[in-house]
Amino acid sequence: MPRVSPCLSVSAAAVAALSLLPGICAAESVPDPASVSAQIRALELAHNEAISRGDVAAIRRMTSDDFTFITQRGFLIDREHMLSALARGEFHYEYRQLSDLRIRIYGESAVVTGLSLHTIQQNGKDSTDAFRYTRVYVRQDGRWLAVAWQVTVDDEDDIKRRLRKD
């Protein structure tokens, strides 16, 4: 049987031990799902507050360059068009409340679904609506950014019932 050099044996053992490190380091760097969910919830509430105030700079910081918004009527709007409309005051929220938030984390992505009840002034008219929505976040360079948002009108009878409760 060939004799193995002690240096080779130590080197083989070192290589074997080092090969385990990526798994150990990866396991240590996996964030706590509850912590990530709390981060996304805070970001979602901050996003809602910024939209309510018409804070274009904050929305710009919270969205990716390729952000897309699908309106309740199915129009696809990019970030710059959405921010321009907000900056021009084409719409203004008088009231905006989020509820029924559900947050799902998928590694470097998060999907939020929720309900937005709001009163908006658009073209001189007030309207109260409720939208079910989905917003998708992706962690880019260590920051969570919204990359997509889609809204769908909630049932009108449900809106009326909710308003009577308040």
C-alpha cells in the first residue's frame, strides 16, 4: 500500500474542513424570517405614508428603476410616469388606510398582499374606493425595493359596509 505523506493528509483534512465553511457561513447569514417580515411591514407602512403625503423623493428611494404599476383599469405605468403624476398633483389622497397585510418571504424577494381603503381627489372629484393589491419587493444591494405593484378594485358593497362601520 502506498504511503501518504503527513503533509498531504493534513492538507486533505484542511480542504475537507474548509469545504464545510460555506454551508456554515450561509446558515449563519440567513436572516430570521420574522425579522425580514417586520422589515417589509415597516417598509410597506412607510410606502403608504409617502404615497399619502405625495412624497415623490421617498417613493423614488423605495422603488427600483424598473418599477411597474398596474392600475385598477389595467394600465401599465413605469416609475417615472407614476412619480410625475404624483409630483404634478394629478391625484391626492385625503385618507388612506392599509389592512389585511399578508407578507411572504422568498429568499431575496417578498410578496405583500393587502387591502387599501382610501379617499382620493382626482380631477377635482373625491372618490372612496377599496383596492386589493399586490406589491413585490426584491433585496438589491442590501436594500429592499418595490419592483411591482398591482391593484384591483374591491367589491363596492363591501366598501359601503366598511364605511358604515366607521
